[in-house]
Amino acid sequence: MEVTKLEEISKLLRYYILTSTTEAGSGHPTSSLSAVELMATLFFGGYLKYNLEDPTFLNNDRIIFSKGHASPLYYSLWTAAKAIDSNELMNLRKLNSDLEGHPTSNFKFTDAATGSLGQGLSAGVGLALNSKYLDKSNYKTYVLLGDGELSEGSIWEAANVASHYKLNNLIAILDCNRLEQASETILGWDLKTYKARFESFGWYVIEVENGHDVQQIITAFEQIKNSTDKPICIVAKTVKGKGIKNIEDKVEWHGKALKREELENAMHDLGKINFSIDCNVLKPDDFKQTEPQIGNFNWSEYKLGEFVATRKAYGNALNVLAEKYPELIVMDGGTQNSTHSEVFQKKHPERFFDMYIAEQNMISAALGLTRVNKIPFVSTFAAFFSRAFDQIRMSQYSNSNIKFVGSHAGVSIGEDGSSQMGLEDIAMFRSVQDCAVLYPSDAVSMERAVYLAAEHKGNVYIRSTRMDTPVIYSNENAFKIGGSKIVKESVYDSITVVGAGVTLHEALKAYETLKEKNIFIRVVDLFSVKPIDYATLSKCIRETKAILIVEDHYAEGGIAEAIRSELANVKTKIFSLCVSKMPHSGKPSELLDYEEISSKFIVEKVKEIINSF
Amino acid sequence: MEVTKLEEISKLLRYYILTSTTEAGSGHPTSSLSAVELMATLFFGGYLKYNLEDPTFLNNDRIIFSKGHASPLYYSLWTAAKAIDSNELMNLRKLNSDLEGHPTSNFKFTDAATGSLGQGLSAGVGLALNSKYLDKSNYKTYVLLGDGELSEGSIWEAANVASHYKLNNLIAILDCNRLEQASETILGWDLKTYKARFESFGWYVIEVENGHDVQQIITAFEQIKNSTDKPICIVAKTVKGKGIKNIEDKVEWHGKALKREELENAMHDLGKINFSIDCNVLKPDDFKQTEPQIGNFNWSEYKLGEFVATRKAYGNALNVLAEKYPELIVMDGGTQNSTHSEVFQKKHPERFFDMYIAEQNMISAALGLTRVNKIPFVSTFAAFFSRAFDQIRMSQYSNSNIKFVGSHAGVSIGEDGSSQMGLEDIAMFRSVQDCAVLYPSDAVSMERAVYLAAEHKGNVYIRSTRMDTPVIYSNENAFKIGGSKIVKESVYDSITVVGAGVTLHEALKAYETLKEKNIFIRVVDLFSVKPIDYATLSKCIRETKAILIVEDHYAEGGIAEAIRSELANVKTKIFSLCVSKMPHSGKPSELLDYEEISSKFIVEKVKEIINSF
């Protein structure tokens, strides 16, 4: 590919960027213009290998715009490649177009929805892990980074883990244009320091002094192959708004489209555009995935009454299901001996990735894996998923399929205290659209939850419990997403107590105490917090006089709120017991009492409700 | 201080660590033992300056255990210093003791609750910013870091911002003991790489080859003063479990207390303890804060009907209140020209910190500021607070006083698309205990919200809106946390429509449309989402036939769920309209229609409800 041809293509890309954003009346032309030559060379200089007719082809190279606001460039590249029509490009940012303000998976070439900065490199880590260790294919993963987003810690989480796993198939391209939204970046054009940072994090760094000089960029891309076991970062000095005099290198021109009259002047700067120039993307190498061997499995044989923590049952379940789901991959945030994912790590080390204490990177890397048909189960303490809420939130816009498993839920973890207690995890995962939330109460239902999560297409959160709890189900019991279980039932039931996890066992203790006083309660194991089993709860509403919900979680966004929303406007009264005092260190049983969610307080509350009728 | 004395003190600290954890039956003795000499030298070697009788004294040095699980060492240090009684130490991890499993602000010397890793350095950034730029005092801030937590990106956010602000009064002490919970860390004892990383991030690094050699540690502390404008990191090679043969450098000994018989053996390893050894902490230098000048202010004079975005009113309000609250400090995550905190930045640059695109560090740094009586207002897009949910969650255990202001809430932001839309922010902030949530609908009520937040002791979240909305209140209107406003009211009201922010204005449009058809609705501006104004809503329940809640937020954990919980078991029916389709780029008005939360859909829903009676 001649340099002059890439320069002509760059001109065409600038034309597309400017016209589409002016047509939209908003967007980020200047942040797009700085990376034009870098991306033109990648796409059309003989580096990117991609089957434009089949974005799902497993050996396509991957390209992620971590600086998602450069979407006008992103869409322009696919337009130049004739993968989308140039008329469609003019629908940028419109309600009926897939070309959204920041890329989402509505646009078929998107591997990771971006727009919240600093996440793209981690998605790239997941894709690169897959190519190197799982599929053993030979695609490369390219990530366009902005310099502003290098302030985000998640970038350095990714950098650290990428070099640990020797991801020499991961190429970050840093578009160092000096300016972020409101000011100069901390480092400005200090390329030497960026280089030193990436090198200290174990990367092979290639400097490009002028990121608009196509020849320099080609030289840089040619050096990629020199890295035998390090991820690669091309650090390129660029100019924001490059090519259009009036807006070049000006902080006030962030996220602003040119007005129509300004566009006309800009066209003069650009000069003549060659609309018929050939923009060829190389085809990817052939690749045929080894046909996975799908094996059988037998449910574990837990004994009724046996004490098994559901977190332990989680680890066991992964091993039970490993042969049935060859695409099942497990990641842990360095807590595998607490979440019990380590039993899978020991048996299937080739399908386990220790992601160390870096939850943000873990989640986006898992997202990357879902793009290549893997089923990642990611585990850490329920509380620590809050560290990656932004990544979890963003995953839903990437049509994600992650299985989150949070251990150490609630005050019932005991002495470690509030920092380790997941008390808002249900609120968080419920707020993610289309994310199922399961909360199994014993080992058998945990194993079913893991199975259901593997079968389900979409995000699923499973909450596990630290303490041992008795097995209450046999393998004959059926479970489903959106299902619950009536555990105690009689025609004498006065009110229904809904529990889940540890509170179900408290409810069962309360049942026994109350029975001795000839008070019968119906006990429901909610199991599926989202979606809620409306049918079963409706039946309880018809057949008992009130509903009492007990949860080891804060009130806000928790189980009671979920049920109240689902049962809105029923006449039956709904009561709740939940964690409502500032939590503390202490023995698990003491803390259940302290927060008034133990059997003792269930008994009291039931009596109080009955007396109020 | 003689080396041998510090060695003897170290022995005493080991004794306290081991006996208190064995007594508790849990905890992290090995993670404590590795840092004994480092902390003994800091506390009792003539470095830390602290008035033990007054932890609130503003010129005390600050000490944060970012590796919060080393709390047995932390409490042992204060015990040795006789700031707490050694009998009390034996109540470690008990429900009635302030010595929790991980430090919280229940313990009076705690500056930042830790236990979720990687957050302490950022709290230190806030404290160091205060000393250097605000109080202009001369305390130093020491942060004990674990090596495992250096995988957390938040550490590198802090490192980046700390060197930018030349915080040579911030000293990180890296206890590099090679082992994290479940495995060796990525870098093990590779001190050179840690050094290179911190140096590339602009720090002055001092290596300690043997972190148990008191003389080497003293030499390191003596070098701190050599740093004229860089934050300092002491990188020390240590051994986990140091001093007790059977548990030294063993990964399986993480987070495990010795059994009583094991403790006996350990005591042999320790040898004779000198319980009467003098453990002196230096007194801090005198410091008298300049008495702040408290000025007056006048409310802005917005005109009824004038169109002003509430985000703009936020920026104005900061300036209006700046003299009245000299302790009011503003931080922004690099979005100050969008959140409009930049108007404060321009007028009060000495009270504004650009925290760049690093939300996690910003929140914990703000927490640090609250410990020295500052009132930090922190702003970014509502969506991007999700990046720091773990830090926000943890702040409540530090008795925090942060004012969070999230702009660009809801789908009404328009073309930028889903990644930029705050659609779960209310759910997130509601789940933080004791965090008030305010959602003003016009410029006047925004100014009041900022005032109320400044007055209120505790965390407050304020949600602002991107688009211009008309001013509907005059300065005669009173607002309060926990208050709402009835905006339209008559004796003919059939049902009550509750809106907030942009949906209030949709409700007001619906009011006009319905009035033409002789249907009267009561319109309530919720204003305070947490706590909810129960009295006003109760009145509406008595006086109208149904409640319809309209919100630009997902259903889960949102306004409708908040109201349903608050109005649990009332007989009046409650309906809701909220964001329920996967959001998209588009025009704000199109998106309000698309999500069926616009006036058009309010009108339809009201009619449907009325027809159902």
C-alpha cells in the first residue's frame, strides 16, 4: 500500500467524519480527526484482517475503540470499507440508526460498547486471552486508546494482567492528542512518560513521533511482530482536530460538530476528495474451531440435612458442568479460595484465569470472552462487584453473557465486618436490564443455579453465602429462572414468609417455633429474585393473609422492593425485615439478631402481623 | 531511638497481633506481621507526629492502613502507644467493640475505613491536598499499602493525581510480602518493577531491601525529606507471617488465626516480651487554622419561565454559596464544562481540584477531605459515579460527608446514547445508608439543594439534568431534605402524578393537556427522593384516587420503588412509568416518547387509570 493512497483515504475519512457529525448536529469530530492516519493505516494499510461479510467469524482481527466518542471515525472506517453505506452514515446519532453516539452492539461490528472511558483495553484482554489460550487462533486485537482515559485505573489493571499473560496479540494504539474534554491532560504530549509507564507495566512500546505521518505509522506497525511475549503499545503524538485549521489543538472544540457554514470552510482545508478510492481490508486466515466435545454430567449427590455452604456448592457445580459446557470459562478476582472457584482452577487450569485483585478489568475481559462464544463465570465477594459497577452497567449495551457469582453476601459473613459484606449487590444487579438474579439457599439449588446460568443467554448474577447451611432439596426438585419454591405449606397457613439464602433458613427455624404455638406460616424460597415468580406469590396472596419478606441486604433496591413492584396494587399487606442498622463485626448469629432478620425476629414479626388483623 | 528498642517494640506488637487474633478466632495475623518493623519505626522511631489525646487535631499526621486486613497490627500500634487499653484489644472483632475486622470510623483513630483494597492511597491524596493547598499545615499522610492491592487500578489513579499535585507530604509504604490471599502476586518480590512503576508515575521511590531491618527502615524514613516535589513511596521487601517460623511466607496462612496450641509455640519463637517498654509517639507541631471568614449570600434571581439547565444552576449555586461556606471545596472528574462546576473553578481556583478522568480516586480523595472538616462537592456524569460505587459504598463506613452531584441523568440527555445516561444512579445512591438523594427540577430548587447539601452533615447525592428546563419556583419557596412540592392542586384532582427533574415538566405539560379535557391531576415535584416526603404523599393519597410516578431512570431501585416502600400497604393504587426499553441515541424528546415517559404517555396513562376505576 502506497503512502499517498493512505493519505487519500485519510482525507476521505475526514470528509465522512465532518459531514456526518455536522448532519447529526453533535458528536466528536476533533477526537476522531486525531486518529485518522493511525486507523487508516491499520484498516487499509494491510494490517487489519477481517471478513467484512461475517463479523462473527472467529478469526477476524478485533478492533475496539476504547475512546468510544471517536465513533464518527469508527463508522467512517467501515463506510470507507463499504461495509456500511455512506447514506447510512448520515443517520449518525438518530433514533432509527444503529450508528449511535457511542458504539453499542446494535452496530454489528462492535465488539465492546464503549463511551465510559478506560474499558476497551480490558475487553481486548479477554479477546486476546481467548485467541492465545482458548481458541488458539491467530487473530490480533487492536484497541484505540485516548490519552485522557489513561487516568482511569482500569487501564492499568488491564496493562498489568495483559503482560502477566504475555498477550503479544494485543495491540494498544494510543492517540495522544494532548487534550481531554475540559483541559490539557496531566501529561500533555509527554510521550516519554507514557512509554515509561507502559514499559514498567511489561509492555513493548513503539513510539510514533508524528501520528499523522503514514510512513512513521507503517514503520510502527511493522515493529509489532518484534514483540515475542509482551503486549504492544504504539504511542503516537497526534493533534486533536487535525486537518482543519480552525479547530486544530483547541480545547474548546471537544465534542462539538461544525455548523454548516464552518463545514464549508473545512472542506477547503481538506481539498479534493477521491470518493472512488479503493479501501481494502485484508481477509483473515482460515480457522476452524476444534469441534468441542460435549460431555454428560450427573448432579452432585448432596444429602438432605448435610451442611454445605452455597459458595462451596458453586465450586463443585463448576466441575460437575465442565464437560457439558466446554465453553464455560472461570475467572476470579484473586479470591478463588473464598469463592471456591479454586476447585475448578485445580481441575481445569486451562479454562481458569486468575484475574488478581482487579475487578474492573476482570468484568470487561469476561465481556470480551462472551464476544467469542465463551461462557465466563466470574467470581469475587459480592461486595467487590461494586468496584466494577460501571463495567457491569456497560456490559448490557454489548449484548453480554456474563455469569457473575458473588460470595460473602450479607451481614451473616460475620467478623470481617462491613467492608466485606455484600449489602447492595442485589440492588446493583437488579438495575442491570435483562440481568437475571438468582439467590440459591442450599447446595442443590446452587448447582441448579449454575446450570441455569450456563444455559441462559444473557447476564446472570448468582449470590452465594459464606456460612454452611443445610441441604433442603433433593435432585428431584426442579428450578428455573423466574421460579421459586414453596418449602412449607398447609391449609392452615396464616401468613407467607419469603426468604432467600440465609434468611430462608431463619424462616424455617421460625416455622418450627411457631408451629409449636399452633401458628402455621407458609415458607417460600424466592430463589429467582429477578425475574420474580409472580404466579407462586399470587397464589400465596390468595391463600394467606400477608407476606413477610426477610433479606440479608439493605432495603433499597433489595428483595422486598422487587416483590412490592411485582405485586403492585394487590390488597394483601406486605411487610419486610432487612438490614437496617449500620453493620458491624460480630458473630454471624449475633449479627442476624442485631439486624433483626433472625428467626427470633421473624417469629416476633409474624405474631405482630397476626395480632394486627 | 535505638534500633534495639524498636526491635523490642516490634516483638511486643507481634505479641499483641497474635494474641488478639487467636482470642478473636479469626483475622489476618500474617498480613500484620510483615509490616511490624515498618510501622513500629514510623510510630515509635520519631517519625509519626500525633496528639493521642485528640485525634481530631488538625495538624496530626495521618496514617491509613490501605491494607485494612492488617487491622490487628493497626490496633496493636495504638495499644502499644497506650491510646487504647490492652484489654480492649482482646475484644477484637466482637460486636460490642470498636475494633472491627477491618477499620471503620467506629474506631476513633481511623481516617478511612478500609477493607476493600486499593482505596487508602486515594484517601491519602485528599488529606495531602488539604495540608498542602487548603489548610497549609505541615502534617504528613502515611499510607500502608499491600502489594496485592497494587493490582487495583485505583492505586494508579491516586499515583497519577498525587504526582500531578506534587504531594511531597504523601508517603506510601509498600509492605511487599509477595503473597496475596490465594496465590503469589503477579510481581512477587520484584521490587525493581514496583520501583519503575511508581517512578514512571512521578514518585520518589526509596527501596528497603529488608523490611524487617529497623536500621534500613530508619535510613529510608530519613530520605523522605529529600523529595522536594514528589510523593514518596518506600518499597520494602517483607515476609508474610514474619517472626513465627511455621507460618512465614506460606500462602495457605492468609486470613487465619493461630489456634491456642499454635499460639503457645509462636510465643517460643517470639521469646521474652518487654511489656513495660516505652512506646512514644512524637507530638505534632502547633497549628492554628486561620479563622474562616463566613460571608453572606443572596439567592440568584432566576425569572419564572426562564429556561436554565439544573446543571448550570449547580455551577452558579456553588459560586453563590462560596463565601457562606469557606470549607466548601469542589472536585470534578474532568467534566467540569459539562457539569458546570467550571464556573466555580474559574472564580475560586484555589478551592477547586481537577481530579481528571479518575472517578474512584476522586471519591476517596473527597472522603479524605471530609476528615479535615472540608465539605467536598464532587461532580461528574451521573452514569460515571457507577465507576466509584465501591468507594461510595465504603465512604459510609467512614462517617462521610461528601456531596455528589451527577449530571446528564436519564435518556433525556439525547444523542450521546446509553453509555452516558445515568439510569441506575438513584438505585445506587439510595442503597448507601444515610445518603440523602435530591433531584431538583428547576434552577431555584437546584440552588436550594446545593445549600441543603452544604448544611447537611452526611453524604448527599444531587441529580442534575442536561437540558434546559423552565424555572417554576421563586425564591419564596422553601425546600428541605425530605420535602416535596405540590405544584398543581385543586379540589377536582382525580389522580396525583409524581415527577422529578425532566419528568416533572412532562407532568406539567400533561396537566395542561388534561385540563382542556376537564381532567385535573395533582402534580407533585418529589424533590427529595431519600428521605421521601411521607406527609405530602399521604395527603395526596387521601385526596386523590391513585398515584402515578414518572421517572427518567430504570425501574429497579428507582423512584417508584422508593415510594412503594414508603407507602407500603396503603390502599390507594400506585402506578409507574419509567425507562423500560434498552435506551438509544436520539433526540431528547424522541427518547422521552420512545421510553413512554413523556407528557403524551402521562396523558394516556392518566386516562387509562381513570377509566379503570
